[in-house]
Amino acid sequence: MEMGEHNKRKISAKLETWLDGLGSRYVQLGDQEKNCSLDYIISISTATQLYHLSQKLDLLLKRDFLRLLPTEVAFHLISYLSPKALLTAGRVSRQWNRVINSCVEVWRRGCLCLGVQIPAEDQDAKYYKDLYLKVVARLKSMKNGTAFESMTLYGHTDRVMAVFYKDGKLATGSDDRTVRLWDCDSGTCIKVIETDTVADLKFDDRHLVTGSFDNTAACWDLQDGRLVQRYQGHIAAVFTIDFDRDLDILVTGSADNTVKLWSFSKGSLLQVLSRYSDWVTKVAIVKGLPCSQNYYIISASSSDGPAVSLTMLNSQHESQDGLSWRFRHYVPHFQIKDCVLYFPTVTSKGAIFKLEKIDPNTDISDTSCRKFWNDADVHVVLGIGSRYFAFVSGDIPILNMMETPIWQNGTDCSELVQTKIVTFQKLPNVRFSKRGSTFSLGGTNWLDGLSKTNHEGVVFAASLMDHSVHVLKWKPMRKAKVIP
């Protein structure tokens, strides 16, 4: 039996001769006899010899392949594991934890699999891992119903008919002939504007625009509450408004069965669209394709032959083309995302449909619709994103948040497209409106996927029957824990 040169120098010649003879005899034994010999030697060994033996066995039997491999090869191997498996593997040793925590691609891919919004700039592995853990924790809280907290805003003395949220502030319009602006962090009212009964409202960083039951729309300075412009011309209540300062237009829809286009800055009437046979309950401005100066106005009319109308206008606000789609029992409210139209209908137990394209040159037929909800009646579609969508449904109202389904080409419009509920929240005694004006989604960026910061602040706001306003907020998260 040959020995290492280092060990030979440590022992006497007599011991070396004895070990060589012992080794020669040992190698001639069978496996069972070798095991018996080792058992005997172990039984007569002291702690010193046993510790020495354990150290030798670690080197011989416990080969840490991840430590011995080149880093690039180790990264390639762990890339086959799921992030959940990696969290467990990271507990094997400090070396494994270091290698796993420094693999950028595996944590980045884990975030993408969850539909997480990630920055365009490259980040290190720690950033992606922390982001992954935070989103996993948020999705878990959404699933078990602990993701949200609520508060109630009191101040109006009559029905709240319109609710609109933007950038941490909430505007509410009421039958008490006031508009109140609220700070959603503190829940305090920061401004009261005297107006008529408001049917719809919207604001940006400088102006608040209202549509009222006195047949007018009005623009108010958001800082001091003064009246900037009044838009007069309708002969019935103004139910719905939308404006775009870049285009310098305001669009109003009215119970007089017309849509009117106004110069936002001057207040002058630009055009009247009179194709409607009933109340206009919803209008929206949609910018055209990139490098195009055209834009669209989409409008919905009410019960008598319910229809959605599309009008294309040029930069001089002249009509270029128009198209109307008629539906049976249509609920006059819609949402738009990336030039795709989503709307609820009560034709099939409250199904929500998706209309494939917003294009005046498209031949619209039944096959251009897709159904993805077939349960309780849908009251309002709140928001649509590439990852999630939100809507209110049911006789006992429920806020539903679901994964946005992926439609396959050739899907029959009568078939229910499968999707998954992410979370739902029972709502208090909310006030319903077919126009959807008594509900407002909070921040909407999360609809395209959760990120590090977009699940904070207000989720949803709604008018209540007691004239107060219900506000649902994301519950602040504790530091994410490693979940094996």
C-alpha cells in the first residue's frame, strides 16, 4: 500500500513496514471482511481518530460540484431550476447561496414568468431576486384576501354621482352641487368647488372638468377652484366628458342624443355629432397610431338600439370616417386599452366581451367579439391591462381582479375564454350607475404587471348609498421573506 510522501516522513520505518504489510493483506479481503475490519478499527478509535476520519471522508465522498464547477457552467445548471427550488437550494451552503444569488438570468426569468414589469436597464441579481420575492408575497396576499385595507370619506350631503382618481387625489361630484377633492393618503378634503349636480368629471395636473345636469360642461382651475371656462350648447344633461389638452379638445355626450366637440382653451363649439337615437352615456378620446395626426372619438348610447360609435378626426377636428356597432341589451360603458375596446353586455348572464380592433375600416361581425366572463351580471369594466383586468359584478357587488386572457385566432365568440381569478373583494353598499361614473380604479399601472412600487396607494373608489365614498388601498407590505 503506497502512502503519500508527506505521511511517510511522519512515521518510523518500522511502522511503515507494518502498514505496508497490513495494506497488502487488507486489499486481499472481500467487501464484507473489509467492512468488518473497518468496524473493528472504528470501535477501538478515540475521538481524535474519528474526527480525522470524518475530515477525510468529507473530502472523498462529499464533492461540492457547484463549488468545483466554473461559474458559467454552474449558472447554466441552476438555470434549469425554478426560482422556488433555488430558494431551497440556497440553504445548502454559503457557497451555493452565493452562486445562486449572483445568477442574474434565473431571477430575471422568474420575474418575467410572474408577469412582473422590469426596468429596461439591466439590473443585478439582487434586484431581480428582491423584486421576485416582493411580487410573490403580494400575489399570496391577494390570494388569501389580505392585500387591501379600506377607508371611508365623509363630507357630501347628497348622492355622489361621479368619482375620478388620479395621482393620489380623488375628485367626487354630488347632488349637493359640490365637487370635493380629497387627499387619499390622509383621507382629508383639500378643496370644495361649488357647481351644479355633477354627472361626470375628470382632472389633470392643472384643470378639473365637469359635466352637469344643468346642460353644461365646465373647466375649473385645480389650484384655486375658480371657473376657467364654461361650455354651453347642449339642451339636456351632460352625462359624460373627456378632454385632451395636447389636442385642445373637450368632448361631451348628452341626454340630447348628441356628442359635441369643443375647443378646450377657447370654449368654442367645433363640431356636433348627431348620429344617436338615445342618450349618450360614455365618450372617450383615443389618440391615433404613431406618426398619425388623426384621433378617434368613441361614444356609447343608451337603451334604444344600444350602439358604440367610432369617429375618426384629423388635426383640424374634421370628421374623416365613422362606424357604429349595435348590440342587444348593451350596458353603456366601455374601456380602451391599446386600441382594443372592452365592454360588458347582459346578453349572456353578464358576459364581458372584447372587441378586437378600433378601426373604421374594419368590417365588424359577431366573430370579432370574445367572451371571458359568464357568471354574475357585470356592472362596470374598471380597467384592462396586458396582465390583469378589473371589474365589478354581482347583485351583492364584488370587485374582481383576473388575469387577462389570451385569445387564440379562430376562437368562436360564443365560447368562454378561460382565465383565472387573482383576487376578489366584497364591496359595501355601493351606488350603481350604468355609466360607470360612481366607480373609479386607482392607479392602473399594475394592470400591465406588478412592479417594485406600483402596488401602493389607492386600488379602487366607489360612491356609497349613504353619500360617503369607499376607498380601497393596497396594504403596505412588510419586507419579503425567503419562501422555500
